[in-house]
Amino acid sequence: MDTNRTMGGCSSSLSVRKKRTLPKPPKAHPFRKRLTIPHQFRRHYDRGDLPVRVMHGAKRKLEFREDIQKLDYHHYLPLFFDGLRDKREPYKFIAEQGVYKLIEEAEGRIVPCVPQIVIPIKEALNTRDPEVLCRVLRILQRLAKCDLVGEALVPYYRQLLPVLNLFSNVRRGTGDEIDYGQRKNNDLGELIQNTLEIFEQYGGPDAFINIKYMVPTYESCQ
């Protein structure tokens, strides 16, 4: 038996084994957009199920064909929130303006609907699309200021705040795709900061500690 040949073969086999490397783990890409199409909202609008019409003129506006006070908020409010993550027209305009009008005319009808609207809000935030995030944050600020809604949102911070924590340090001039503020005059980081402050102001005594738990860098504004 040729010992040298045998040893040489073992040595060669060991060197091959040493060269083998484990595959690199996949990158998380935390800021990558994760768009999903709000099929439910589009389907209802395309079928004519939404009691709205777009008025075209010097300034485009949305009108409700029915008395808002008589609408079933448990049905329509989550539906319009579902459309907030849509970036196509006219769905984008109708969903955003519809939400604002429903909030303005709510008169205490939003609090019972909070568990239902949290799901579409979370889905919109999870798109991680700066344009969608800015739109939703402005609506959250308005929503939290409604009677008792700010406090009703506190139990749902675990669903709503993780994405805000992720983008909380985004500022203008970052030079990457998440710098939406340079083009649209919206600073995502500032919008998040303002939203958290409004949550604290209108969320009651337990708001700050719950915000701090989900966004450790947040400091009280009071």
C-alpha cells in the first residue's frame, strides 16, 4: 500500500473541506418596501358600493352621496382605512379624503371601531413605504385627537409602533430611498416624533410608558 498516496489523498480531502464555507444568512432589508394591494377597498369602489363621488373642478374633492351620520361606521371606517396603503389613483385620493371626512363627522363613533381599524393601519405601516407612512402618520395624529380615541389606541401600541421605532431616526438628507422628505417636503422622522408626542398627550397616564417600551429612544414631551 502506498502510504504517501494515502496521506496525500487525506490531505487533499481536508483542504477541500476547509475551503467549504457556510452560506451567508439572507439580509433582512428592514427598510425595503413591502407593498400589498388593498383588494377589498378597490373591489368595493369598482362595484360602486362606496357612497362617494369625486367632484372635479378647480380643486378635486370628495363628497358622500349619503348622510355620513347615518352610515355604518363599523363597515365603512375599516374599509376606507384599508385603502390608505393604495398608491394608485383614484383609490389613493378617495381613501385618504374619505377617512378624514369620516373622522371629522364621527361624533364619538370611532372608539367602538378602533379594534377594527387597527388591522388596516398596521398593514399600511408594514408596507414600509415612506409615502404611505407619511399619509398614515398624519391621519393617526388627527385620529388620536378625537374624544377618547387616543386612550383607546394605547393597548394597540404593540401593533402600531414597531415600524415607527424602525424609522424614528430617518431625517432629510440621508441620500437613500427612504428619504421621502426631500421630494415631498415631508420629514418622516419628524412626523414620527410628532405622532408619538400626540399619542403621549392624548393617550392618558399609561401612554408614555407604553411608548417608551416600544420606542426606547423616545423622551417625554411633558
